[in-house]
Amino acid sequence: DAGITQSPRHKVTETGTPVTLRCHQTENHRYMYWYRQDPGHGLRLIHYSYGVKDTDKGEVSDGYSVSRSKTEDFLLTLESATSSQTSVYFCAIKRQRNTEAFFGQGTRLTVV
Amino acid sequence: AQTVTQSQPEMSVQEAETVTLSCTYDTSESDYYLFWYKQPPSRQMILVIRQEAYKQQNATENRFSVNFQKAAKSFSLKISDSQLGDAAMYFCAYEAGNQFYFGTGTSLTVIP
């Protein structure tokens, strides 16, 4: 198994509260990604990082921000959670371009 | 924008039979990679097979093989001798540069 851990694994939060999800890797991989998975939509890219402090937006980045201050950690923050952000969130890592991605176990987030 | 389309939301196959899952993609890139991932009920994303776009030979991994038609931008997955453990959601994915794009998935049921 690739050394990638997501925390928390489950979370229930109230609308309007900030939420931070953490992705931690022990593989020293350069690329890290955050996806959300929703029925009928597959996995959609939220943000990604190609190095420390180097991040970029994906196709569904509105309402989300990220930070990567260390190679091993990639944080996803929902500044003010909304019910539409109820989803399963996956972190993925990739060693270099044109290689496969390895995924974390996912975080189920429910916004009530 | 890059898109990946899986037109079969659900498929079923008899145990020991063969099934083909379809995937098409749209890209203007010449250098890219294609993947099939499997997601069982455990939610873990597992790489099944990968194909480099510059290779004409179709990739094969044991009972899994692909039919890669570059001109048609088609990338189908064939599962031979289907087993009960093959039951899962299957995602087609496209990778170019830093980004990964996924289709909406095909749910495969294996009938004993």
C-alpha cells in the first residue's frame, strides 16, 4: 500500500463552519490531489499540488482552498461548509508525470 | 477541456464470462496516459491497468486487457473469466501533464 493517510475518515459538520481535511504521505511523491466523489459524477478534481507551495485549481474548486507547506501534507479547507459539499473526498499522490496515482481511503463529509 | 465518458452506468456479467466496459475521451494532447481503476465496496481505489498513448500495443494484465483506439479516442476494458471479486465500480481515467480526469464510472455486477 502506498503510504497515504487521510484524516478524519468521517466527519459531520454544520453549515457555515470551516472544515479542514488532511492528507499525509510518506512516499515523498511530488504531486498531490484532492478529488470529490459524488454519484453520477465520478471523481472530480478540486485542487492539486505539484510541489511545496505550488498549487492549482481543478474543475470544482469554488468554495475550497488548499495548502501545502511540507512535501508530505496537503490540506483541503472548506471555508464555510455548505450542504452541496457533502461528499466523499479522496486524496491521491503521484510520483511524477505520466505515472499512476495512488489514493487514500477517502473521507466521508456530511454537512447538515 | 479534457473529458472522459463512460456511457454504461451499470453492467452485469455471468461468472466465468467476458465483459467489456467502454470509455471514450476527448483531448488535444498527443502525450497522455490512460488508466482503469477499480473501486470495490471498501471504497479503496485500485489501479487495474494502464496504457501509454504512444504505444500501439494494447496493455494486458492477467484477465484484464484493453482495446485502445487512439484515432477514435476509445479505451475499453475487457475482463475475461469474470470472478465474483471483480464486482466493483470501474473508472476510466485520463492523465496528461499534472492532471487526472475521471469518467463517471461503470458499476459491474457479477452473477454467480
